[in-house]
Amino acid sequence: MTTEVLHAQDGGAHVLRYRGEVRYPATPAVARFVREMIDRDAPSALVIDLTDVSIIDSTNLGHIARVGQELRARGADFVIVSPNEDVTEVLRSMAFDRVFAVVTDPPPAAGEDGDGAGVETERVPLGGRANAAELKETVLEAHRCLLDLSEDNRVLFEEVVSMLEACEQKRKTQAE
């Protein structure tokens, strides 16, 4: 199963609905899309819908956390919807429930109670591979963000971040 991300907007509120196995190769493309969305629209709210996710890796979790922190700092609402118990357990283990609003009830289907009726959905373009430097930077930034969510995360990801930083420093030194 592959990664798919859908985007919908209703006024200042945006929804990103992730589907499938959400793995790190998709993160740079999603990050570019989200950066453009934030810069263009300055959302008043963002809902991350993980209803249809079977697996999500730490790079994507770190990116989601970074986006949530940025939007909250701008005064926007940020909510994660995760009715899948396995995914919700991962969110809890990474302290997302202590930092962000995590809702475990499934969202209403489009059109129920007037919600979502007539709202256009677009597929986030995930095609095209990120170059190695962009992918490394995305993975590093995501894991740095996870470090800041909790002390448990710091213990869990400190070595990963140190290794990625050492690789990045080595690459820069060799390029000089």
C-alpha cells in the first residue's frame, strides 16, 4: 500500500487526509505543499486526518509536529484525527496527546450534517523524488522536532539526530 495525501479547504480551515502506509520518501513533497499552503493561505485551522493510515513513520510524525507547532504559534487551531487504535497509540507514545488535540472519533462522512458537502478535494502531488540532500534535511528536521515533544522522545531520537547531524557535517566538509 502506498502513501496518499488529500487536501481540502473550507474558508480558512484546511484538512490533510493521509492514507495508506505513510513513509519518509513522501515527506519532502508533503512539506513543500504544506509550506506553500501556509505561506499562501495563513490557515486559521488545520486538521490532520489519519483515519485511513495503516502505518506512519517517525519522519512524517516529526513533520506533522513541526507544522502543528508553527500553526499554533501563529494562533491557528491544530487537530489530529486518529480513530485507528494502533496509530493513536503511536501518537500517545510520542507525546502528541500532551502537546496537540488528538481526536479519536472518526470524522463525519462528507455531506453528513452539511459538513464537507461541496468541498473540493485535491491530491497532494507526491510524484518526483526528493534529492538526497533534501530528504536528509527533511528527516533531520522532523526528528529534531520530535526531540522537543518530550523527554522520552529525546532519549529515543537523540542518537538518530546526532548521527544525521554528523553525516550532514561530513557531507558539507567534503563539499568544501
